[in-house]
Amino acid sequence: DSVYVIGETFTSINANPKDWLDEKFVEVKKIESITLRAPGDDAFKPWSLTRGNETADFTIEDLGPTEELTSSASSPLKNLFSYARFEDVLTEADAEALRDTDEDRQAVIKTFDGFTYTIDMAPKKQEEPKEGEEPASASGGDNYLLTIKVTGECPEKRTPGEDEKEEDAKKLDEEFAEELKTQKETLAEQKKLEGRVFEVTKWTVNSLIKKRDELVQEKEEE
């Protein structure tokens, strides 16, 4: 039956559940290959990028004799989803009503660590303005709805090298065991993202949803 006077402002208290979420999101490291296709759009030309090691540049499959890969478009894909975050989490029922299925895209990303990420994404439909409101700007409804599936193959044993010394083998086995532990923990953490629909900004997926003709260009004549 009392009223208390306090100095705490409770600035961190918010009634919006979206602000309670752990924003840790998908982390894709050491990308080996990326394939993008449009399951429901026959006019979309699928493309695949691959590279031989973690520091190499990507190459694109089925490159024509007069075509070359545009480095300004392919280089950002090396660091895909770096510092990515999501805006919200939706139920599948809500996402189904909001998903623009005409623009569905599916990316399959493989890493040198043996992980495979299957990412399905589609733009969110523009919301109809309420009576008396101005229509939203073209950039205001550019968010995407995204789902993630992750699989991984972690080798349980290290393949010894030729003429490997015993003291070297012990050190390498310890390093392998530590790396294997890290990979399993990473896979378990990433698999927690499965079964949810995430809303992300277009900026998060912009480098991934490009058409093939945005990745290649005609070679300049010498």
C-alpha cells in the first residue's frame, strides 16, 4: 500500500519481445562455394561460385569465352553474413502470409570446414497503407524472410602425414582434437537457428541475391 520514490530510470525495460532476443545470428566462415537458384522462377539463371582455398578469389561456372567475373560483385561474398543480425523472428504462419513467393531464392553455401548451409529467402510483401496513410516508400519494405538449415561432417580422426615423428604426431593430434571440439560446438550453435523464420534487412542478403548478369561482364577489348 506504499508508493516508493527511487532513482532508477529502468531504461532497459521494454515491453516489446523483439528487444529481448539474443541477436547472435548465422556465421559462415571459410566459404568454399556458393550456389544460388530460384526454385519457382524458370527465367532465373542459376549460378555457382567456387574457389580452391580460403584466400583465393571466386570463379564462376559456365563462364563464356567473352565473359569475366566482376570482382566488385564477387569479392563481398567472401565475407558473406559478416556481422549479420536479424530484425525479428516470425512464426511460419505469419511468414507464409508475408512472403513474396514470386521472388523465392535458395542459396547453398559450402565451407572448407565441411559445413553446408541451405538458406531459403524471399522478400517481404509491401504492407498495404491504412486508410489515410501515405504509401510506404520503395525502400521501406525491402526486408527479407529467411530460413536456415545447417549440416556438417566433422572428421573424427586425423590422417597422419608421411614420415611423421612421434613428438610431432602428439602435438598435431592435440591440435586436431581442439579444432574438432570447436567445429562441433559451432555446428551445434548454428543448428539452433533451424526451424525459425528470420526477418533481415535487404542489406544482409544483397550481395547474395544477385542475378548472374550482375556477377559477370563482357571482357574489354584490348
